[in-house]
Amino acid sequence: MTKKPKIALPVNEALREHVTSIGFALTLSKTQIYILSILHYGKGYRGCFRKGLLAPHSYGSRFYTPGVWSLHRKGLVQFVNEHLPGDDPNRDVTLTRAGHLTVQLLKESGIYQDTMLKAGVTQ
């Protein structure tokens, strides 16, 4: 009798639905990469705002809301306090475990570092 392996991690259904529609593919636009990267660096929306990454009229602030909703549909970010579609998601947005893993892939490829330089982060 063979035992089934135990899988301890919970399944991120939004990510699963997005990446398995054609096998396994995770695609991110440049805007989504930018938003994911600054959310990671700022440790969420509030940190990004405090660090000036979402200053008025900046690239991030112009495309933040549609970018966050796209990342949410892909299972890469979550709203700490649940919001309904159409609500302002500019509060309490953090990366999911899948979002953090995606950032690690972006770092491995050098895309994260390039993105942070474009955002004005030099450290």
C-alpha cells in the first residue's frame, strides 16, 4: 500500500486558476512587476507611501490601482481587510506567499533590481 504524501501548504486558488489555464504560465506586465516589486520593498502599501514610492503623479501612483487588482486576481497580493470590487485598494495591501516567491524569481533574473533602480531605490 502506498501512502499519499502530505502537502502542508494551503492552496492559493487565485494563483492556481491563473497559472493552470494553459498548463503552467505566470505572466506579468511591466506595470505589474513594478507594483509587485515596490510592494515587496515597502512591505505593503503603507510602507511604499511612506518611502515615497507612490508619490502623486509618479509611475506607481498612476497605475497602482489597476496593477494591484490584476495582481490580486493572480493570487500575488492580498487585501488585509477584505475589499469589494470597486473599493479603493490603497489600504493594507500585502504580498501573498506566491507573491514573495515571484519576487524571488524576479531577483534571480535581475528584473527586481532593475525595477527598483527605475523606482529610485539605490540600496
